[in-house]
Amino acid sequence: MAAASYPHAHRELDLRGLNCPLPILRTKQALRDMAVGECIAVQVTDPHAVIDFRALCDTTGHQLLHETESGDVLTFWLEKGP
């Protein structure tokens, strides 16, 4: 069985244990310091994060490349938009 292939992350954030709105706020802060086209992988445990991260990408121009769920940990890969 082949290993799963995920986008290359230039930066990773471990935001497990934080609740809304902190995961989104910290992700937005990290994205400000990144170059357009770079990817960030964000781990969270807030169950509402799925809605929040999709909305972030819909309203900011960043792209949600991939998302996974393993137990209670959600991981989102976002590419910084213009």
C-alpha cells in the first residue's frame, strides 16, 4: 500500500487544544509572514475548524489544498494566495 502524499509544507502550526477563534487568528498571522505560493500545514482539534478554514480560504484568496482527520486532530494544508 502506497503512503499518502500530502502537499509540502513550508511551515507547520500545532494549534491543538485551542478553540475558535484562536486557530484562525494564529493561522492568519502566520500567513502574513509567508510568501505567495508557500504552503502551511495546521493541526487543530477544534471541531468547528472545518467550517472556519473553508471560510477563511473563501474570503481571503488563500487555497485549501488538502485536509485530513486522524482521531480528533484535523490537519489543513493552505497555500498563501495573493
